[in-house]
Amino acid sequence: MYQNNRGEFRKQESLFGEFRHSCLGRLIIIGGILGILAVIAWLTNPSEQTMREEMNDNIRQWIQENDSLNTDGIDDAVQNTGFIFTSADSVDTPEQKQMLESFEKHNRLVYFDHTLFSTMHIYNSFHVEGKRCGIGVFGLVIPTVNFNDFLLREGPMRKDYNQPVIRNYGNDEYFGENPDLGGVFRYDGE
């Protein structure tokens, strides 16, 4: 029997297979996939109203979850991730209502549209340049806010020029004259 491809030990690839394995072909395929993702991101970019509603919900959740303990960045990230899938309860206690009114008085949320995604920034006298507190992409609003970014009360820091900072701790008898601040802090609960 006669074979016309005798001596060739590899299988001949199709034109699409050769295109797929070439450098230009791979770049075109990756560009096409990224183009499709960009169109989907553009179509599902959250509107300003959606971003405001979600961010106000996330801020109410931070006010409800607030405690006096400083947490690290991982705890904040886990909490923010949980806030994506949950919604806040109604603000019931007078303290929470007062904190929410104070937040609305001293802070301002500004929406920025970046075509493929959108961001929300918080502005107050502590963050004059603004700090990103939420990212909206693919129809989802991802909070990046922290309770320490809120400004809930304003007042003077100093009496006169070059005076020490006012420290309003409430009852001065608690600290005494020489407080021992070098010890370990132990949280006894509420």
C-alpha cells in the first residue's frame, strides 16, 4: 500500500489549531474574552441610586455592629464581605439614631462613575481628600468602609494656640494622677 505522508510522524493540525497555538492567536482570544467581560461590566455597572442605597445600608450595619475594640484589617474585610449578602435591621435604639443623624450631618457620600465600575467616596473633615468606601462592579456593591472612617462629632481640639490637646475622658478619678497605661488591656464584656 502506498502512503503519501510516509515519513511524517506527527498529525497535521487544522488551521484553527495552528491559530490557537500561535502567539497572535492567543492574544486575539484573550482580547476577545476581555472584551466580552468589559461589555458585561459596562452593562451591569451599578447606578448612583443603587450605590447610595447599598452604602447607606452598609453604614447602618457598621453603626449597629460597632464596639469599642479595635480590630485588624482581616476582621474588617470579613465584615464587609458579609455586608454584601445581608441587610441592616431598622435603627431602633436612640444611640443608633443619634449616631446615624450625626453621620448624615458630618459626612458626605460622593458617587463616581468609571464606565466599567463605579466607586463611592466618603468626605468629612477627617478625610478631606475623600476615602473610597465602596466599589460597584458586575451589579454588586462591595463595601470597603470602616467605622473609623466616620466622623460622628466635631469639637475643638485645643483651647488656645500651642496648648495641649483636650482629652475628654469624662471622670478624671478613673485615671488618677499617674495612670498605669503600660499594662495589658483586658476586655470584661458589656
